[in-house]
Amino acid sequence: MNTALILSGGVGLRLGADIPKQYIEVNGKTILSYCLEAVSASPAVDAIQIVADRKWQDRILSWLDETGAGQKFRGFSLPGENRQLSILSGLEDICRYAKETDYVMVHDAVRPFVSKALMEACFAAARRRDGALPVLAMKDTVYRSRDGQKITSLLERSELFAGQAPEVFVLGKYLEANRSLLPERIRHINGSSEPAVLAGMDIALVPGDQGNFKITTEEDLERFRQSLNTFA
């Protein structure tokens, strides 16, 4: 079984909106709804678990059928104190109906343009390893600065990649990788693949997709609006 764990528990403070960014409506649908449409349409995804605050769960339920996600939806998980603890919450719930040898796909609700091809590529790569992560090569030269005032060192651009979502992992191994960071280290994790790498899991890199951007700022939201109007 391949389960998509959709992270919809964030508060979206950087966007400056009155509600979490994943629940902002664009052309009559929430950003989360666009994400659910894309994920549920993938033949590679068998089940969907959604991390969401209780106050949004009834509304999300009302959107499931219109997004096509109703038949694959398996349940809600409650958000944790940070993103990685929210992931752990979802993993614990998924393990109630999935096997340790199954796969989990971690994806952000605010990446609504994820493609079938990218999801399938991540699952295919994960089956050959312990997991898979889509990445984009760095286009700009990257510098390191310890104080933000001067350059500390130069980095080799050809060895640097920007991570995206979805990230796919062997469920049991990834769950244990996260549990091993409790209680404190997990609070300082920045990316979904970080616990897997720290645990020594073999994570494949998959070519990412420039169109699979994350809506974080007002500029990202405007880009999303313009993209929808272009596709319409």
C-alpha cells in the first residue's frame, strides 16, 4: 500500500493571511483542494491521511468528494508542535492500517501542482532504496556566511540541491527514524528526509519539477493564481 500523508496543519504565518494559507480560496477552491485533487488522481496513491487541526476537519470532509479524494481518504491526524512532529503523528496513525513494508508519501498541502509523473517517479525510486526525494539543481552560486555579514566559505554548486516534496519512504523504517529523535532532536528538524538520512536510510534523488512550487509568500500565491488562469 502507498499512503499519501498530506500536511495541512500549518498556520502559514509568513503569508500574513487571516487563515492558514492552505485554506485560502483561489477561483472558488482552497489550495488544499487543488492538492487533494492532484494526489488522489495518481494511480500510485492508494490511501490518503491528512494532518489537520480539529477546527478544519469538518470543512475538509465536505471537500473530499468534490476533489475525488473521498474514496482514498483514511482519516485525520492531529498536528504536532512543529512540522516533523506532525509527520510523526500521521505516521503513527497510518501504521494502524498499513504494513511496515508499505510506503508513505509525505506532501505539503501548499504544493498543489504536484504531478502524477513526479509522484510515480518518487515511488519507483523508493522501491529500489529506502526512500526518495525530488530535488532541483542549484542555478545560482551559493555562499556560506556564519554571521550574515560576510562570506565564510564557498560551496560547490554542483553538489548542492534544493529539496522538494513529495518525499517517499519505507513506512516502518521512517517511523523508527523519527521515533529515534524523540524527545528533543525532532523539534529541530528542517526537512522531511532529515530523520531518514540521520538514521542511515538510503534515499534516492529524483529530478524535481520547477512547477511543483510551495506557496509560502504572497508572491507565491500570486504565481499560483496566474498559473491557474493560464491553464484555464
